Amino acid sequence: MKQGTTIITLDNGYHLWTHTSGQGAIKLLCLHGGPGGNHEYYENFAEKLADLGVQVSMYDQLGSWYSDQPDFSKQENIDKFLNLEYFVDEVEEVRQKLGLDQFYLLGQSWGGALTQEYALKYPAHLKGIIISSMTDNIEEYVTNINAIREKEFSAEDLAFMKKCEATNEYDNERYQNLIDILNRGYVDRKQPPAISHLTETMATPVYNYFQGDNEFVVTGKLKGWDRRNDIHNISVPTLITFGEHETMPIPTAKRMAATIPHARLETTPNGGHHHMIDNAPVYFAHLKRFLSDVENNTFND
């Protein structure tokens, strides 16, 4: 496979930014979160996994950062692209165009939802999957983030937040300051300067359409997503990895690990939603153990 950055042309005519680095027989494709995030927290994965011989591929999904960004003010583009089915099929097209087979698929957050959907629809080419910081349904996530807010804030602050959300006053300064407190505690705990930007990198139209204004409300199209009755059909070895201090509920992760036939749950101390950054040594130790066990046929031992 070609190393470095490659711009691939999708069958729909749009272009995606992809990057491949690392040498080895193990192939790993990484899906970023958001929706509307980008690849950047995967940029050190090839280096961290080099001793295992892992080739790491990543890409920015349609609408995100380095890839083409359709005009989402047009309803035809919303209808065609802003749905889960499109992004799952996009993963398969990227796999084909990068020439990946018998590969591992890793998805963080929204990417973890895509990973579950891909494993259910396109299992034939997978060797294993990694679901990082993602539930199998939105309902339990919403319950958890509401519990977090009730624990973190006074009744007055909580009532103020709910009032802003009811009246769509998401840009209120006090409201945003409260969201920043939650982000520092549960999403980006370490907040490294290396991934901060002067220019906003989030594809806001995509994020708002699927999620809403922020990580602690779900008002978009993802509301109601639920695969609880289907994940028992995921047949490949599965690693579920959660931060111990994040937005996603660990009880859900435990249930998922018990439901998926060949699954292992690992949790990362002092890790938030981006625990591959918050506590990288532990995160990569879990990931390397999983890849090694599957490669050595000892995963179920």
C-alpha cells in the first residue's frame, strides 16, 4: 500500500484525504469521531504500534477538515450524505480503494458507531474491531451525560443550562463556560496544545445535524440510534475500550462486552472521552495486547 498522504476520489466524485504510515502485516484503519471531527488523534498510532508491525491508515470523512465539504445548505446534499448508511458505505469504499483486507477497524465515539454498523454489514473483510468510547445506543448515553451534569452542577446552573437548551441559546457565554467545565472533566481531560488550532477544525454543520450543539445534548439525527438487539451478531474479535472518567457509561460497556460473542472490555484510569490522549501508555498497552492476542490466536484463551 502507498505510504503517506493520498487523495482518493469516491465514486460520487468527491475527494477524501487519507494517510497511511507504518510497516507491517497488521492493517489498522481508524475512524474519527464527531461526526465532523478529524483524524488528528491517530497521527501517532503508527509510531506507538511500530514494534508490533502495524500499518495504520486514517482519513477525514466527507465533510471533515482535509476532505471535500459538500454544501450542506442544499437539501439534496443533506439527504444524500448526512445519514448513517452513507458513512458506513463510505468506510467500505475507502477500504476498497486503499486495498485493505483482513484488517482491523478502530472507531472512536461516532467512529465507534460506524465500526459497529460496519461489522454488522461488512464482516467478511474484518480481522477484528476496536470500539473506543462508544455505546451501542444513544438512550443510555443521554442518561449518563444528564447524570454527569446533575453531579457536577448546582440546581441553579443545571436549570440555567436546560433553559438555554429549551430556547436554543447555545451561544450564551455562561452556558458555554459550563460546557467547557464538562469538556475539561469528561472529554478532553489532558487538553494537549498539539491538537489545538487557531482555525476551527470541526465540521460544524455535520456535527450539529447528527449530535446537536455539544457533547452533552443530543438533539440531532443520532437521537434514537440503537443497536442493543443486534450487536450479538458481531462475529469478529472485539475490543471495547472506555475511559474511566468520560461521557459514555461504563455499565453499558460491560453489557456490550458480555453480549458480543468474542469481546473484551478495557478501561483507562484517568481517561476521558479521548483516553488515547489522556492516558496514552495504558490505552496503547490495551490495544497492543488485543492485536497481539488476535494475531497469535490467543484472544479467547
